[in-house]
Amino acid sequence: MKKIFLIMLLVACGIINAQEKSKEVVTAVFNVKGNCDECKKRIENAVDIKGVKLANWDEKAQALTVTYRADKVSEQEIKQAILKSGHDVENEKAADAVYNKLPDCCKFRDKKCVK
């Protein structure tokens, strides 16, 4: 009887510990291409999805810092949201059709910024 109680207690502790880990808040940094304040707004708005707590894109560093709940959203889902906005992430390129719809000042692949 004591063995069964001990096993149940260990299982319960493991479940509680697993639940605590799944609510973990993670901060990640992604290389995201852009040119201007309009890009910043678009990139940060793109990751305004369930689970993301904070997002800040740095134009000079070309980096997006995202704080999110790992149990609500994955890194891949965050990257996909950015790609859908027309901006390249890490080694993945946004679809040309989406990129071509960006304003001229935001076309970072063209190496020009027309404001």
C-alpha cells in the first residue's frame, strides 16, 4: 500500500512540474530584415498573436526580440507570422508576392529606401 501511495505521489509531482514548465516564458531573438519605422510597426504587429507578451524590432541590429509563452505559441509560428507580413526571418524568405506589396521604403531586398 505504501508503494502505491509513493508511486502516485511521484506521478502527481511529475505532472505538476510538467505543467509549470509548459507555462514557461521564453525570450528569443530573430534576425528580421526591414528598413524603417513603418517596417518596425508591421513586424511588431505581425507577432501580436496569442502567447506573445512583448516584441521589439531594432532597425540598426535588424533583430526582433520576442518574449512569449511556449505553451501558447512556438518559434515557428512566430516566424511564419513575420514571413506573412513580407519580411525575411533568419534564413527564410517571405513570399515574393507578399514582399512586392510592401511600400517602396520597406523593400529591404532592393537596398534602397525611398521615403
